[in-house]
Amino acid sequence: MTTPRRTGTESSKTRAVLLDVTERLIRNEGYAAVSSRSVANAAGVTPALIHYYFPTLDDLFVALFRRGAEKNLERQRRLLTSPQPLRALWASSIEPAGTSLLTEFMALANHRKSIRQEIADYARQFRDLQTELLSSRLKEYGLDPAQVPPATVLFMIGAASRGFVAEDMLGITDGHTETLALVERLLQRFEPAAEAGDEQ
């Protein structure tokens, strides 16, 4: 009878540091730069310690994705219950740091089945939560959910934000300024931007 392999605890500070280092590597160099050796070198530890906490590279990627996804689920709840949920959601979606990390995970998912399933599971949770919270707000704005489905609004926001990041990486910015201006005009119809003097 074999003994289960011992791994580090999820609450370990060392484990958190390894996840932080992995996230930096992905942001700066892309997911392909991540290996047990590269993470160990960046963290100043041995590759064996990486495997103690994460037996496989997939375990490391999944742990990092889950950590970010759980934080983001809570953040989405705050954004969609804020006074201006559409503005908050749009501003969050076009943040380069968060969107670029998600883009890397989506690229990784094309090559690793375990990551693909993890992203799909959380994506459904995000979409269900967002749709539920946004539905009532759209009705308050006088929008008929049958004519403007919340799921469609959410899909378009996600597709646009990923498009900005993907094109920025290639140095393509044609149409970006005009698209941002169009979104601002649409937002202004339902959630007018606060005047400078109104913020106090």
C-alpha cells in the first residue's frame, strides 16, 4: 500500500511566494516562461521545493488561476452592486494587468486540458453571477432584458477588453480611441460621469 505524497499546506507563506513569483513570470514573459526551474531561480529556492508544493506544473498553474479567480469573484460582486455597475465593470475589464493575465491563461488552456476545464468552470460562475446582478440594474435603466440581454452586454464587454489587450501587444491601436469614446457615450446615457465638483 503506497503512502500519499506529502505536499505543502495551502496556507504556507512559501507557497504564496511561489505563486507570486509565477504570476510575475507570466505577466512579464508569458506562460511559456514558467517551469519549475524558472520559478525556483526567480524565488531563490530549489526546484525540489516547487514540486513539494506543486507536484506538477499543472498544479501550479491551477493554483494560481484559482487564487486570482476567487479574488475576482468577490470583486465582481462589489462592482456590480456599486452605484454605477456598468462603468465599474467596464473600467475593470479594460485594466491591462488583469486582462493580460487572463489572456495568458486562455492561451495556456489551448495546450493544457486541466487549465481549460478550470477556466471554463470559473467562467460559468462569473457569467452567472454577473448576469444575476446586472439584470435588475438594467431594468432600473429602462432596458428590456429581452431586447438587451445581460449576457450579451457581458459578452461584448469581455470580447472588447480582450481585443484591446491582444492588439496592444501587437502595437495595433487603430480604432481604440474611437471605440473608447463610443463606449463612453453609451455609458453616459445610463450612468452619467460625475462632474469634478460632485466628487466631494
